[in-house]
Amino acid sequence: MSTTDCIFCKIVAGDIPATKVVETDHVIAFRDIAPKAPVHVLVASKQHVPNVAAAAREIPDVLAEMAQVAQQIADAECDGEYRLIFNTGATAGQSVFHVHGHVLGGAALGWEPA
Ligand code: 5GP
Ligand code: ZN
């Protein structure tokens, strides 16, 4: 299921280009267009759900796979050490309402949000 005006659904569909890092049947990971760290990859479900709580409720196996993909990316790119952020709600900085975790790594990270 996709939402026609959702930018990440368009990336999943291939209608908007993205630099893919990992793709499985249910998960896609691609580089953030405006990186905030040397490694900044977004890990998203292919199915459209709006946030991490909805993913936990509706597609828990896919959310678990997203965590495994995040680890896989960090193992390949930043010695397995990283921050995984799910902004939830506009006030917290969420701008795309399709669940995605920010994998941030490759440098000592401060407390600035992704
Ligand atoms: P949020 O603010 O929802 O937590 O994260 C959305 C992220 O998506 C932002 O870090 C933003 O830079 C990234 N982003 C927005 N549009 C695009 C796009 O078209 N392509 C890619 N690769 N990243 C995007
Ligand atoms: Zn979507």
C-alpha cells in the first residue's frame, strides 16, 4: 500500500531517485539527501505506515528487520557503532510521515537531532 503524495513511497516505487544502500522484500535503505553525519542513511519500510509506533503495532516483523538493516549498514560503514533515531511528530522534527530510522555514524555525535 502506498500514499500517492508521500515522498518515501515514491522512492520505494522508483519514481524519485535515491542512493540505495540496502533493499530487501520489505525494507529499503538510502542515503539522506542532506546528511548530518559522515554516515547518514534512512531505513524505511516499503509499506507506508506513518511512524515507529504504527510500525510496531502493524508491521512488527518489518520494524525488527529495519533494526537489523541499520546494524548491517553500520557494520559496513562505521564499525558497527551508530545512533538510530525515529523522529515522531512535527515538533520532534519529523518531516516525512512514512516510518524511517536515521542511521547516523562515522564521527563522534553530539546531541543535535537528525
Ligand atoms: P525526518 O525529518 O522526517 O525525521 O527525516 C526526513 C529526512 O528525509 C530528512 O533528513 C531529509 O533530509 C530526508 N529527505 C527528504 N527528502 C528526501 C529525498 O527526496 N531523498 C532523500 N534521499 N532524502 C530525503
Ligand atoms: Zn509513504
